[in-house]
Amino acid sequence: MIIGGSASQDLAAHVAKELGEELCYVETKKFPDGERYLRIDGEIADEVTVIQSTGYPQDENLMELLFIIANLKDLGAKKVRAVVPYMGYARQEKRFNPGETISAKIICELIQAAGADEFITFNIHEACVLNFFDIPARNLSAMPAIAEFLDKSDADNMLIIAPDKGAYGFAQEMSEIIGCDCTYLTKVRLGPDKVETKIVDVRCDSESENTVNVDSVKGKHAIIIDDIIATGGTIVNAINILKQYGASEIDVCCVHPILTNNGTTRIYSAGANKIIGTNSLSSDTSRVSLAKSIADALR
């Protein structure tokens, strides 16, 4: 049995179709005072998968997820699997400053306390967050789904680019699937007050300014890949660099298209041809479905 929360109903429907499973309807509404009402309509199976992202509005979507999990257990479900394609609050996995709340730890504890027996998410920002669970927890990759969506007829001319070294693993994963080159951007300090962003030639052993391979970008179809795009500032910087190096076309891909503060407009204004996100979050750029990836994991 598959249940979709308010944030992921369309995705849940497609997962149920992929698996040939029953899709259970959940009635939700908000009372005038802001409190939530939730009712699960249907006979509860022994094993239930709840699909609910906890993006904006994070608190409402999180409370709904907790209500669904706890209610399923109370109604007799023996195993409840929580599939949270985008996990809100996951970027605070430690105290960066004294007195800060480790929000990721608290969210994991709440999901487990509600009764979840298993947890699945996609490209969580810090994989160590899953260590806060005492239940089985998996971090799936959306890179195969994104790579499958792209037109690979132009693979020989494609270059997958991570906007920083931290995202280079995504670029490597996608380039292996597509069969094209990949690289990443790095900041090179030229002086006490001068920093320049450069493209790293990954065939070299160091990141000195001499490792930049201009020819690897000129005339290429550049595809920027990252896990999360929020305001788009990092992506805009990457687009500007790629334009300077002569990329013929630039597309932007990400798993979680948060895109706040006119992020979409800023990226298109900088020169991106397309923004391609997954439906881990609902947005105008959510072109790639995670339904098959989730179904494969559940099989």
C-alpha cells in the first residue's frame, strides 16, 4: 500500500502505478486556527509506504508526515516505511556555532518516534544525518534518473560540471552513465584580496592555476549539476565562468529545486538554457520523476 502526503501526492500515485500497488487516499484540511486534520480513507495493509517531502512549508509537511506514520501504526500497520524525497532541516547536522539546535538530529528522532520502521531519501545534503536513525535508512541517488532524462544524442559534446568540489561526485556519477567528460570549479587565491574561480582539468594531479583546460569547455554543451539549488547564487557564478570559457550551451540540473528569492529568474537571466530538477519538490522546473527510482528501491 502506498500513501502520498499533500506534498507528494502526484509522485506517490506514479510510484503506486509502477509497482501495481494500491494507492490509499488521505484526507487533510486545516482548521481556522491553523491546526491540521488528517484521515486515512481505506483498510490499512500490514506494510505501508508513506511518500511525503518536507520542503516548504516545512513545519506543516513534517507534522503531516508524523501524523500519517503514527496514525498508520495506531490503525494496525505492522511496518511503515517513510520515503522523504526531500528532507527539510537536513542541512544542520552539527553545531556550527555555540547553542545552535542540531535540527537534523531532532527530525530523525521525531520520524522514528512516530513509528517509522524504515527511512528512504534522495541525495541528502550530508549523508551522516542518516546515522541519527536507529532504523534502516537509505540515501538514494537521483543521478540515474536525471541522466536518463537528458538527450544523450549529444553525449560526445557534453561536459558535466560541478559548481564546486563538493558536488564533483554527482558530476562523476552522471558522466559515467552518459559516457562524457566531467570536471568541477574551484576557487584559486591569486592574492590576499583576490580570488578567481577556475575550471579544474581533472586529468592533472593538482589544482594550481595551470591545470585549467580551456579547450575542454569551448564549444561544449555544459551541464551544471548540484544536489540543492536555493537562491541560485553559486549556479549563476558557474554559468558566468562557463560563458567566459566559451561553452556553447548551458543547462542546469539539480535534485532538489528549492529556488527561493527569484532563483529561477536569476539563473535564466545569467544564460541557462534549461533548469532541470526532480519532483522531490514541486516546482516549474520539476521535469524528472523519481517514481521509477523509488519503485526500484521498494522492489
